[in-house]
Amino acid sequence: MITFPVLSLIIFLPLLGALLMFCVRGDEKSVTDNVKSIALVTTLVVFALSVYMFTGFDKSSADFQFVEKFDWLPALGSSYKMGVDGISIFFVLLSTLLTPICILASWESIKKRVREYMMAFLLLETMMIGMFCALDFVLFYVFFEGVLLPMFFIIGVWGGERRVYAAFKFFLYTLLGSVLMLLAILLIYHQSGTMDIPTLMQASLPPGIQKWLWLAFMVSFAVKIPMWPVHTWLPDAHVEAPTAGSVILAGILLKMGGYGFLRISLPMLPEASEYFIPLIFSLSVIAVIYTSLVALVQEDIKKLIAYSSVANMGFVTIGIFSVTTQGMQGAMFQMLSHGIVVSALFLCVGVVYDRLHTLEIARYGGLVNNMPRYATVFMIFMLASIGLPGTSGFVGEFLVLIGVYQVSTLVAFLTATGVILGAAYMLYLYKRVVFGELTKADVRAMTDINAREVAIFVPLIALVFWMGIYPSSFINPMAPAIEKVITRYNDANAISIPQGAYP
């Protein structure tokens, strides 16, 4: 087992890298080159440390591991407490994997204020990892909110033409939800006298208060996921964000809401969760079907993928609130798979955008003729997105459908329509971008993916097939922590939800 404070090192090493960037001096070119190198090396070291931590993780335990604790705000019953279990450790790994990929993806495309851009990404990495590791509510809230600031600047400074509008819309939506979460945290402290998350996961709060707390947390998490109807900020944010911003936004930030449901809503507020399951199922089914239909008519590549993310996250919330072993494991697996696949799809968009500088689907066509490597890479991630067996997308969707079928046949049937609609809009997108005749001169002049882009895609392709062919290597480590949440939920409600309880 690892004995030194590896979690604190993983969390705060990016901040050290950002401080080092701030101290770099010289002419513009040397500063830019040095800043890029510092960012890449720092994020790769953080990823290596997270993998090293995973090698010492006890995969048979449901308890929090690598726990670090010392007094911080004793007057509030709050302490600096960090730890990971089988749920959070995978989000840490996903965060540390995608950040260096984002640095590589920005290597050529970001031309202005490169130092500030790289510093923003390292600050964002610290906030993301800290949120997934926090075992104290004050820390959880600080990191949860801390993500907003660097992402606001990434969209607002380095985004597209309507970047300021998109950045403020993103900020205001998520801030409103977070204010409600802060009020809920204060009420929990008033009722329990502690901010310790593991303690609160076993505490019993009055059912009447639970419902109000659950609604406050739900609004915050629903905006982050985002659930219908508070999803409208997402397409604008994705369209205007730079490629790497879209990758982190879809790959990590959307998972913060699902993580919140797993970490807080179900174990801390089990009676309220049971009461509001029909609401979650209703909103999630609408998200799966409605946003899939909206994706079908999009003429902007990023908007189409953004709406597909809302539909995919609908699968996640349905799986989580099925409160079955298969459903919750499927939701976790789907979040990890979606983090990889949707990130890769936005990177694929970034490849053609860097060459043609347009997101309009009609401007492309026939790329298979002059960009065969790109067409192959795009095809792999497109098929993973629609759940082709043998890829990561299939496992998560299949498990979710099995889990929710045990609870409601109708919800399972309606959710399954999302699989068909997903295949429709992704295949339609691929047909219009990749196939057809190569008639446009500027499209014909586009070059195939280069060595840097190959280095970005290879690890993601490997993960897509690894997860699809050997899913137990991911499911087994998360299973004990998920079973602990299910047991806590069932014990609190005294009964398991009977089959057909929600028609």
C-alpha cells in the first residue's frame, strides 16, 4: 500500500505547475514553448501518479482508501479530508487522463495568451480531482464551485464569436444550482453537527427535511449533468468553447452531477430518493428521446454531439435511480465510457475545424477520400457512441437497460428507443461528413491526421476496446462501493423496490 500523501500530491501538483508557468520569463516564443512543455510534463506526471495510486488500491474493499485528514475549520466541524473509493477513483483517473490529452490538442490551435490558457487548465485539473476526492462538505463545495472559474475563462476568452454569451450562460446556470446546494449543506450541518461525508452517508436525517435537501441537491446536480429542461446552456457552451474546453466539459464536468447523485443523494437522502424516483425517470426519459430527436436535425457538428451528451447522460440517471446492481454499475460504466467517447468525438471535430474553421456539417463531405486515417478514427468513436458490441458504449447501455427493466418495463422500453435514435443521428452525421463525393476544393486540400493527433487518439481507441472486451476490469473495483450504496438505500427504506413499482 502507498503510505505518502499521494492524493494531495495528485490534487495540488497542477497548481505547482501553474505557479512555475507564472515564473517563466523570456521572449514570446520561448515563453510559449516552455509553458506548453511545463503543462504537458506536469499533467503526465499527475496521470502517472494516479495510475500508481490505482495499483495500490484494494479492489475488494468498499471503504475509502488513501485517506488524508487534518483539522482545518474546527468551528464548523470541517477538516481537510481526502480519500477515494471504487466510485471516485475512476473519475480521478479519467480527469488525469483527459487533461494531458487536452494540452496536446491545444498545442497548435491556441495562439493567444497561451500561458494563461495552460494555467487555467492546470487550475481546472486541481479543482476536478479535488471534488472527486473530497470527504468533507466544505471542501466538496469549494472544489465543486472552483471548477466554474477556469472553465468560464476558457470559454469566454478562447472561445468562438459568441463566447461571452455562452460563458455567462454556463456560469449563471451552474451558479444558481450551486447556491441551492450551499443552503442544503448548511441545513445538513445544522441538523447533524458535522461536515464529514462518510459519517453523513450513514446518518439518518428526518424524512421531511430529506425531501427539501434532495430537491436542492437535485437542482445543482441536474444542471451539471445536465438534465432536461435545464440543459439549454450546454449546446451554446460546446459550440463556443475551444476543442479542449469541450473535451473537459463533456468528459469530466458533466459527470460531476452523476457523481453527486451517487455520493450524496442516494446514501445520505435515501427516503427522499425513493420518493422522487418517478420524477427522475420521467425527466430522464424525456431527455433521452427529446434531445435525440433534436440532435437529428442539427446542422452544427458540435451542437449535435452536445445534444447526444444530454441523451447519454439520461441513461446514466436512469441507471443510478434504478438502484439495482446492474443499473448502477451500468451508469458508472456509461459515465466512464461517455467521458472517453464523447471527448474523442469532440477531438475529431477539432481536427477538421482546425483545417477548415467551420462547424457546419454541410461544408464537409467526402473526407474518406483524402483523410482515410481520420475517417477510420471517427468511425470507431461513432460506433462506440451508438453502443456497438465490443466497444465501451455497449456495456454501459446494456447494463442500464437490464437494471431498469427489473424496476419498470415501460421505462426500459422508452429508454431503449434512445439506442435506435442514437444510431440514427450518429450514422447520419458520419454519412454527411465522411462519405459522398469530394467536390469542394478547400475540403480536398485538407490533410490527414498528423503524428500529434495520432498520439491523442491511440490511447482513447485502446480504452474503448479494452472497456468493451474486458469490462470486468472496470466493474469489479467499483462493485463493492456501489453495493454499499445500494445496501444503505435498501436498509433505510426497509424494502427493495418491487418489480413494476413504477409502471
